[in-house]
Amino acid sequence: MHEVGVAREILKLTLDKAGNKKVKSIKIELGDDGHTTPETLTNAFQMVAKGSVAEEARLEIRKVLGLESRVLELEVEK
């Protein structure tokens, strides 16, 4: 389950940036690694984010050419 590793990395980056603020949404560019789809990444993220400030975050995923995935933007509560 490659997507779980990707989801864990996204969660780590998100928590580092958000601190203790509740995360509303996360914009992500998803590289085409041949394994991870927006749907599988969303499911994996929901699983790994349970109990965190990102648990209810909405993922906005845009597929891009290349293998690199990255978090573009976070929306957190003020």
C-alpha cells in the first residue's frame, strides 16, 4: 500500500505547518507514480489522520506529470 506512505508524509508536513490549528483543507499535487490515485490517497489519508487536527480535512488533489508529489497549500481555522 504505497499510498499509505504518501499519506503519512502528507500528514507529517501538514502537522508541522498547522501546529495545533484544525486543518480544513489541503491542496496537493499528486505525481503519477503508477500506484496512487486520488481516491486511494484520500482513503489512506483519512485512515492515518484519525485523531489528529487534520482528521476532517478536505483533500484537493490534482494529478501532475512526474513522480514528485507535494503539498501546495493548507487552510486552517483561525
